[in-house]
Amino acid sequence: MSQFLRRRPGRVRTSGDPYVVLLAMQTIGRLLQDDRFPAVTGVTVALNVLAHYYLPNIPLSAIVLNPHRVLEYGETYRIVSSAFFHIDDIHLFTNMASFVLKGQSLERSLGPARLVRLMVVLLLLSHGGYVLLSWALAVVFNYTNPYYSSALGFSAVIFALKVVLNHGDGMPGDREYVPYVGYLPVRYASWVELLVMHYLVPGSSLLGHACGVVAGLLFLNGPPALKRFVFDGFVGLLGGRDQGRAGRSTGMGSQGGRPTPTGSQGGRTWGSGRVGGSRPARTVSWDCRRCTYINNAVTWPDRCEMCGSPR
């Protein structure tokens, strides 16, 4: 998510820039490197590219995320529309190259439908949170700059996806590389990368990216209904499935009382691991006959942690 500069009436075309060409090739190459094409990830990239190149007559001022316009004029569509438009080609392909890495891993482990619902939840949480936080800063602290300024881009959602993807099981060895900094524990990596990006890219929205990180944390640690919706849809949200009735969150492992996403390996679902990871199975475990989830027999001896089915 970047701050929209009013002096720019439209998008900036830099199609001849070698860096843009490299980013575009990198994005396409990552999409095609999997044996199974990640459909949702590919379609999301295509929507962003089409909006950027084939809807040039739409002024950015009409679709950017402006909290004042959202709250005072009821233009709530900006919460969604602002995610799919970018200031220039570099902004677009930098976001898409980053998104493909996260989208592929999450689509492999969650599946296409769940990834769609996850992105919808994270988009509404991050952009909606940006609007509410900007309003709170204006009312409580009389800091009106975010409230009247505008932002756009997919990066808030990308930061939220990054938090979900890197939410491991709390092991000391879980580290992630942050550019220009080095390897850091995954729980701090997103926050440090947020500051690094803001320093290196002055036009980026620190508040918007921070809302993306908070959205990811809220999904992981917030109301269980969010996870039930992502993993079971409206049926799970209404408690129509066994897991909904049991009040458990589908597809999330646990470690020390903290929910963690599950990864996948060889078509199987592995508990208490990182999304898209490949951790070995627990020594003491049992397989759920309904969903093939590998449960830790010590913490879940009688009921499947994923779907709630009895052993």
C-alpha cells in the first residue's frame, strides 16, 4: 500500500524500465514453476495487471482508499477497489512478485477456495482497519494526515498473508530473512520488514502496512469465527459442521495454546507446522479417517484437532 500523490493525476507507465521487465518475468516464472498451476494466485495477479493496464481511464482519485471519503460519503467500495490498482509499473510488479511467493505456498496447503476466503478476510480487516485507525487518530490525537490522505495497492494484504504464512509453531529455529537486516525470528520479521520498507520506499504507507500485519495477527489470534469462515465457508461460520459445533478452528494446529496454520506434504495435512512447510510428523500421532489430518496423540488423543471427528 502506497500513499497516493495528488500531483500524479494517473498511473505512471515505465514499461521500458529493465527492472520492471525483470520483475514481470520473475512473477510469471514463479507462477509457472509449480507442477500444478496455482489458479487463485494467478487470477489475482491477472486482475491486478488488467486493472493497471486496461482500465487507464479510471482516475486513481476515484478508487483510492481515502478514510474521509469512506466515512463521510459512504464510498465503502474504496476498501476493496484500492487493493487492485497501483501507482506505477514498479509498484505493481514489486507487489505481485512478493504476492506470488506467499500465494503459491498458501494455495498448496489451504486449497483455492480457502485462499480466496482468506484473502477476502484479510483485505477487509487490513483496509477496514486502516480506515478506522485513521479516524481514531484524527478524533483522539487530532492527527488528520492519514484521515484525509489516500493510499492504494495490494501490499497490506501481502503483509497480512506473510504473517499467516510465517506463523510457525514457536520453535527457536524458526527464522526468516529480512532484506538488509538478516535472519530474524518469524514473529518479528514482518514488523522489521515493515520499517525497512518504509525507510527504503518513502512513498509507502507505514500505517497501511502496519494494518496488514495486525490483520494477519487478528486472523490468527482473534475470534474463531474468522478461521471457521475461511476453512468451512458460511456453513462453518454458522456452526453447521462438526467443527463449528465443537467451537474449534479448522485447519489450525496449536502449540502451547497458540493457534498455528497447518502445512501440507505429499497430499497430506500435517499438524502443528508452518503453512506450506514440510515438517516431519510427530513421533506419537494418529491419522484422522475423515480429513487425513495427523494429530498429536498427546494433546489430541480422542478427537481430531482439525475437523472435530472422534478418533
